[in-house]
Amino acid sequence: MFKGIFDPAQPDGWRICRKVTEVACAVLALLALPGGAGAQGAASIPPANSNAVSQGSSAASVGILSLSKAIALAMDGNPEVAAATRQYEATEGQVLQGRSLPNPELAYSMEDTRSSTRTQTWQLNLPIELGGKRAARTKAAEKAREQALAELSELKATLRANVVSAYFDALTAKERLALAKDSVSLAKSSTDTVSKRVAAGKVSPVEETKAKVAEAGVRVELAQAASEERNALTRLSALLGNKNTAFAVLDGKADVLPALPDASELQSLIASSPAIVRARLEVDRRSALTELEQSKRVPDVTVSVGVKRSNETQRNVALIGLSVPLPVFDRNQGNLLEALKLEDKAREDLQAAIVRLHSEVAQAQERYTALAAEVQSLEQDVLPGAKSAYDAATIGFENGKFNFLEVLDAQRTYFATKSQYLKALAEAHRAASDVNRLLGGVTPAGQAATHN
């Protein structure tokens, strides 16, 4: 329906709103499209309170997010991985610089400023490195490059484990939110049932008050579950490198636990873990730096060639020279001692890393085993019993066999057991992620998480 505004100054007396006219024309044009395109366009319009509309293209929307896709997005968009990659690329400059030869030196000198008696000298000085300095310098730079690559691999393994942990945290948070919604629905149904029985005079009004109090408490738990879900999705988005990422569906099952090797197999995988590889490369790099400091004890030789021109005699004289510094006072003994001690420190750090990693892997594996047993017990024994008791109490209450307190107690027991089950699932996935992080994702669970 068109709306107008009466204006006596206009010849026709009515001035049609221009904006309303434009909107009406647009609607008629959509309806005139073949195949009901107007209806399809109207059906595809998002809700007016949607955040994505206001943000436009600034928010990266991900419809269905699988675990493998989340890991791929994290590897591509995480700023820490990008920074570590740039650090690794920067070490190529150290290798290039280490392979460089020392520059020659061109010298010029003039004796006497008078033209008739002036003597001019042109000289080229070429330093020659002795003692294997260039090879030692190049080896140390190459070890630094390998160490940067190992640090990048360790960072990626840590990021992969964090993404897996955050992904399953988000899954379990969604499950807890669904559980809280079911709890609110059941509490509302119980309150309605009690209200009807109070109206019929079968139970005391106190029972209705208790039901309303219980419903209010469940709604508080629903608000907490919704907040936990938002926080879990925010943590997952931060790991992916985009704080505005929106997830419609997480394609995964939280109740499927990954399979880990036994303790003996896990201990054998420690030697190839990123932390141990990086510690060994640090030992190699320190050893190369020690060789470099030892090579600096050998003095370099400078060879000089040139020509000397005397205007007074009108003759050119060839110059050939050789200079060698005498290592009388400075024999690089201080730098060599420091390099030797740092090499010893790197070896001690390697042993400490091996002991620490063995302990951390054993603890994570033991924690995962205990949590997996807890999940299995809750899933097979506790949850079915709690659900059966709750159903029986509900049916008995509807038939007048039990009072509301018994129903409320059975309901709380069931939902508390379900929450404990979801918490154990999240902790088990986190323990498995810790094992994969420590071992660099070489376990079957880590490879399955990468390839989904």
C-alpha cells in the first residue's frame, strides 16, 4: 500500500514518498523475475539482528568446519606461525653471509704536495682467511637455519595440538549447551506439571515454589553453558588467526576418543620429537661455533700488490707486500672458553630435555588412560543408570507415586553425571593433544587429526 503526504503547494495535492516508491518498484521487479526468484531472494535474506550483515566482508564465515580444515586454516592464518616462518627465512641470510669472501682493499697515498717531487702509491690489499674460518662460519649458519626449521616444526606441532584441544572443547561446550537447554525444557515441563497438580489440590503449593526455584537454577546453568560455548569458539577463532571467524557447524564427534600407542611405543618416539631435535641441533650449532672460535686463533694473511710512481725520477716501482698479525696478547682465548662452556651447557640442556619429555609424555599418557577409563565407565554404567532412575522418578511422579523432591534429585543426578561425562571427554581429548604436541604429531592420533 502506498502512503502519501498531502501538500497544498503541489498541483495534484499529494506528494508520494520517494523512498517508498523505490522500495515498491524493487519488490515488483523481484516478483516479475521468472521461477519465483523474488520469493527465493526474500527467503535468503538473513535476520535483521544478524551481526554478519553489519560486519559485511570483514568477517570470514566458515560454514562447516572439520578438524582437518581447522588445522589447515590455523597453519595458514596463525600469526605466530607466520612470524616463525619469517625467522626461518631470515636464517638464509646468515648462510649467504657466511659463505662470503672478505672484500679486497684499495689504498692510495701521496708524498709531497709539489708536483715536481710528488710520489704517488696505488695499492691493492687482499685478506686471505686461514684456519678454516669460512667453512666453520658457514657450518654454524647452516646449523642455525636447521634449528630455526626445528623451532618452526615444534611451533606447528604445538599449534596443531592446541587447535585439536580447542576444537573438542568447542564440541563439548556445544554438547553442554544442548544439555542445559534440555534441562531447562524438562524443568519447565516439571514446573507446569506441579502447577497443574497444585491447582487440582493434589500437592502443596510449596512443591510449586521448589519447582520454580529449580527451574531458575537451571536457567542460570544455561546462561553459563552459553557463555562457555562462546568462549570456546573465541579461543578456536584466535588459533585460526581471525577473531571474526563464525562457525555454523563443527563437523566432529566429541565422544570418539583418539587411539594412542602404549607407553613403550610412546617412549620410543621421544627421540624424534621436535623438542629433542631442536636441543640436538643446538648442541651441533654450539659445536660449530666452538670450531669457529678455534679457527680465529689462526691469524689471517693480507697480501698487497701495487705500484709507486715518482714524478722526480719519472719511474714506476712495483710493490709486493705480506702482513701477518702476531698473536702475542689476543689469541681469542676468552671467546673460545665461552664457546666451550656454552657447548657443554647445550649438552646438559639436551639431557634435561630428554628427562623432562619422558616424564611429561608418561604423565600425559597416564592422564589420558585414566580419563578414557572414566569416560567408558560413565558412558556404559553410570549414565544409563542415572537416566533410568530419572525416567522412573518422572513417571512415578506423574502417577502420584513419588514426590517432587525425588524427581528433582533424580534430575540433578542425571544432568550432573552427563556434565561430568562431557568434562571427562574434553579432558581426555586435551590429554591426547598434549601427547601429540610433545611428540610432534607422529602418533596415530596426531596423524589422524591432521588428515581427519
